[in-house]
Amino acid sequence: MTGAPALLASERVSRSFGPVQVLFDVDFDLVPGEVHALIGENGAGKSTLMKILSGAQPPSAGTLRLDGGPMRFSSTEEAEDRGIVLIHQELNLADQLTVEANIFLGRELKRGPFLDVRAMRREAHRLLAELETGIDPASRVSDLSVSDKQMVEIAKALSRRARVLIMDEPTAVLTARESQSLFRQIARLRAQGVAILYTSHKLDEVKAISDRVTVLRDGRIVQTTPTAAIDEDGMARAMVGRDLNDLFPDKAPSPEAEIVLEVRGLDVPGHVRGASFTLRRGEVLGLAGLVGSGRTELMEGLMGLRPSTGWIRLRGQTVRIHSPGQAAKLGLAYLTEDRKGRGLLLDKTMRPNLTLLGLDRFSNIFINKRAEERALDDAIARFDIRARRRDVRVGNLSGGNQQKLLLAKTMLVEPEIVIVDEPTRGIDIGTKQQIYGFIEKLAAEGKSVIVISSEMAEVIGLCHRVLVMRSGRITGELTGDAIAEHQIVRHAMGLEGSEIHDRQH
């Protein structure tokens, strides 16, 4: 495959932002009918290279070649006109428009001077059907789930009839079923001769669907190899420059300490019915289940982010929680799964993001910026936040560093109970290892942690006890050796156990 002429290539491409260089002499090529995976840690330069190849940014030095000839794109629109389409990791949709309007935005179908609404709806329906989704083309995008929005983004890209398709973490928010549907579309496009750049932190996906793998580390290419010649461990070692045999920290014995949180019969209308559970000091409690099972909604109800009814006892006192602010004062903190939309202010720098939750600690009449800077120093050191400049916009940080900043922001208010929703979504394997270490350390310090995760290995590797949800109810509780993939799946699919929402734990 690699002997075929490249459709799109970079030659000795470098990129700098002011005095900071992020890519160094990168040679990379995409061949028709091939899936070429690009992998690396967060901050390795993958997104920058993809933006250069798709016309979103120019290189500082080096050459792009299209069909063998030199090319310099002035915009993504120009690149799309030449058949190069990027599926963004950050969803690039107009929330207030319909699905069909988004798919054809800027490239509307017309009959004479008028929009051909019927043709666009028909074509949108066809594209969505190919992706095996039940999304209504007439739906407003703002009403869709995050995973459905990603499928719309993919349908939008497929409508462009790309020669080169660049996919940036396309399955990060997709269910397993949706991911398999996407992989079938990738196979179809590859058979049609489309050149595909695929980047993902899910190395099993990379192994399954790619033909070649290129590893970036610190802005430089470490290696390019046929996928058949490297296994997932080899990919991980090349990405981080070290072995990752101990991805999860050693799990301490299940704590027998006092119960710090007791929930009985919690209802979140439309999402959760009769949820009951306990949490001990120093415990890592997992919340598993399929997407849509009610895991996130249960925690949002507990935190006052959604209306809920039920009985909550916190450190022996019955409480009612009406808002996250009140929850914070009671010692509960919640790290949202949507760090870009709800967790961080992407257009601000790190300092105001870090201190936002605990701003009263840094102000009397005026904000004490020196104290904020000292807090940022501590956060950067404690959570290993890597940024080339302190004044960088948070939206320009890698996903892993955004997640570490969100964790630092949450811990700044010194909560006793920390709820972490999808802690490593869209994060490279090296940063995952760090996040797991942070969670283990919190538990060792006597904090109590609830982890909501769709990654089975994460739940099994981190948690002392696991609650499994299905259709808005807690259907299983697993401890010890019972915390195993087959047991979690059976409870999540309704194949084992009965509802235990009213059982005393």
C-alpha cells in the first residue's frame, strides 16, 4: 500500500506559534484506499498537523503536496473544494439549526434560485441511514445528545464526497454500536479509494482499522510502520517513550471506614427511579452501564443540577441539595463529562478557570491576583499541567491538560466527595495513567470518589465497588472478584440480577 503515490503529503512541515515551535520537519503522507492512523500523547502536535493538512492553519515552514504538486490552502473551504474534509473533534455545528441545515450549511442544494429543501432532507436521511442512526433530519441540533451530534458531524463530512477524510477522535463520544457503524463506513470509503487520516487514543481501534501508524511525540515523528507490524503495547511505548505495564495504580483494600454519603430512593424525573447507594470515606465507587442508562443524570440529580426527590444523608446529616454551589459548601464536587461545554471557559486563560469555583478565597473587595498566581503554581506542579505559556487560552490546551486543569479547579475548593464523569474521555494513554494516579491518591488521602465511566477497564482497574445501571435503575452491585467485564455486561444488559434500588447496602 505504501508504494502507491500519495494523494496528500507534508514535506518537512514545521509550525510555530510565536516563539513556541510545536511541529518539527514532519513528513507525512496519505494514500488513496488506505487508513493511516496518527497517534500520540495530548500535546504531541496531532491536531496542529491535521489543521495544516485541512487548510485551517498554514505551515510556518515546509511544503504541502496534493496529487504530487505543491499546494498552499488559504482556508478550509478551499481545501474542501479540493476534496479534503476534516471531521472536527470539537463539534462544529450550529445548535439552533436543524440537522439537515447543518449537513448542507454553506453548500445548500438549490433548484434555480431557491433552496431545494426536499432534496436536502432526502439526502440527509440517506446519509444518516448509512450511519445506522435514528436521527430525524428535521430535529434541532441543540436537542440532540453529544453522540448524535458527532454522527451529524460525520454525516456532514460524508456529504462533501471527500477524496481525503481527516478524522479527529471521531469515536470519543460514540457508543460501541455507533462506533461499529462508523467503522463500516470507513471500510466502504477505503474501498472507494478515499485516503483516510484517523486519529484516536483508543489503540484497539487503531489496530483494528488502520493500514499504517505514524507516532508523533513532542512535535516530531517517532516512527511510521505498517499496523500489522506493531501491537497496542508497542504503540503506547512509542507514544510516551516508556513502558506502561502498570497503567492502573495498585488498588488498596476496600475501606471499612464510616459511610460519608447515603442516598435512598432518589428519583430524577424522566431519567432515574429509586436509586439507593452508600459511599465510604476513602472509597472509589464505580458507576457503570450503557450510554443512556441514567448514570450521569443520577449524579446531576444528587448535585442539584437536575430536579430530584429522595433522601440524602451526608456525614450523618439529612440534607437537601438544590444547586452545585450548595453542594460545594457541603463538600461535594462534580467534574462534568463535557469539559469544553460546561467545565471550562475555553476563551479564558488558566488562572481565572482555576479559581472560578473558589473565587471567594481570593477576593475581599478586589481579587488577589498574586494569590491566584500562587494557586496556579501549585496546581501546575500538583497535577502536572503542561502549557508552553501561563497565559495560553484554555481552548488551546490539549484535552489531557484541560482535564487536569478541570481536576485542579475542582480540588481547589477542597471537597470531601468528588464525582468524576468520564475522567479520561479523549485523553492519551500516558495522561490516563496520571489521572488514575490522581484518583488513587485522593482516595488514599481519605477523599471519597465516584467514577462514572464507559470504559470497562477503567471501572475494573480503579474501583473498590461498582454499581451497574440499566434504564434508570441500579440493577447490580459488584465487589471484589465479581468486578469483572462479563458481570458488568450482564447487569447492564438486564441478563442478571434484579432491581436493587430499594435494597439496603
